Amino acid sequence: MIEKTFPIAEKLLIHGHKATGKLFELLKAEAEQLGRAADPDVISRIAAEKKEMVAELDQFTRQFGQVLATEQLGVGGDGVKSYLVKAKAAGLSVLEAWNLWRQIVAVSRQCKAINEQNGASIVLLSRHTQRSLQILRGKSPLAATYGPDGSTRSELFSHTLISV
């Protein structure tokens, strides 16, 4: 049966490799935008493209999982490795498939690291924006305090510095 599923698996790996590489490039572009005065339109476009790539990779994962299930193998990295070992034992040339899989795993790790850095940058930018808004509204950084019941309360007295 692996002789029939292997060509499908190879095509899936090629597609997964391309999609993973595209996601990596998008994450790098996002990091670059976040590192300077980011253009909200560009960030929004990148976010939409990332969403598409994540959906493609999700589809790749589901489809490859179906191939693995056909061979009664578990889904995930160990299942892929077992699949490729099984294909090699059946006399199939798996060198390109192994290389694609290794690259997908390596680039996925890089994507995860960049995505975490981008998330941290977004949190910092959000905090900065919130703090700037508080200053413009005339609220001190200590404006939010905890009451006896544990809920947050804002200062009762503040004044607006700028109004648009």
C-alpha cells in the first residue's frame, strides 16, 4: 500500500515545505515592521497572509495525517519518521522526502521562535500605546488600583490633557 501513498506523501511534503517557507518569510517581514515605525496597513496585510499560510499548513497536517493513518501510523513527527523508514524498506527512494521533512521541522522551529518574539513585540507596543493614551487622558500610571474586594478601580480625579 505504501507504494500508492508515497507519491501523495512526496507532493504533500513539497507543498508543506513551500508553505512553511512562506510563513517564515511573512514572520520575518512582520518582525521587520514591528522593529520600526510599523505601517498598520502592512501589518494587517501580513496578518491576513499569515492566516492563509497557517490554514494551508493545517490542511497539510490533516492530509499527511490521512496518509499516515492509511499506513496505520500515528500522526506527528514519529509517524512521519516511521512512514519514511517503511517506504525505504519497501525499496522507495526517500532521500528527497527526508530532506523536505527535516527542512519543514527546522523552519517550523524558526517560525515558532520568530512568532514568539513578534508576540512579545506586539505586547510591548500595546503597553506603550496604552500608556500614551493614559498620559493624553491625564491619568497617572497608578490610576488603576485594587479595591478591598480585589477589583480594579481607576482614580476618581483625572483631567483630559488633549481632546480631539
